[in-house]
Amino acid sequence: SEFRHRRPFIVQTEAQYMFCHDAVLEYIVCGDTKVFADQLESRVRHLETVDPSSRLSGFENELLILDKVSPHKIDFAYTSDKDTAAKTRYSYCLPPDKSRVHLASRSDRYGDSGYINANHVDGFRRRAMYFTTQ
């Protein structure tokens, strides 16, 4: 096609292909999900409403739909271990292993696992620039 001829090598890596696939799949399953700023408050109120037949809020329904289009499994193997789970204030709020903050120096000194319930968060200019915790 003309587009492909004008833009050769536009998608060059496997990660780029995966992103394109995920974006198209999300659009097919979820439809157009954009919300304009002036409609945000009414959209949130709508999502807070509970459907009497399913007894689910709009937020819960949206999460069910997202589960269908989120092919990436999140691994909580380390954080759900009984030793580390005991160190977590809220058991429903676990950091995924992939982005978990590791406290290496603590494990060296005290023989502890070095576990903290925290996640790295990407910044605008650098990956894992910040972290969040309970």
C-alpha cells in the first residue's frame, strides 16, 4: 500500500508489534473509550452507579472488560509468599514482582528478605524514577 511504501519499517520491534496488537484488540473489545475533560465528572458519577441486575458498579464492569483485553499476566509469586505477606498491611494491595522495589542492603545486614510493599513508577524522562508504597 502507499502508506507502507511511504513509511517503511514503521514497526520495527516485537514490543512495537505487541503494542499495536494490544491497542487494536482493546479498541475492538472496548470501543471508543475516550472521555473529554468537561465530561469527566459525569462519567465518574455514571461509573459509580451500581447496576441492580449484576450488582456491579460501572468501575467493576470496566475492570471485567479490561481483563478480556489484558493478555499480560501479573506475577505476584514473591509478594504472595507467606513470609512477605505477613509484612504487608493490606493483603489486597500487593506489588507485582516485575516492578517491586528491592531492599538489598537490608537483607545483607539482617538476614531479612529485603521486602517492602512498594513499586517503581516510571518518570517522564527515566524508567523507575520514583516509587510508591503503602
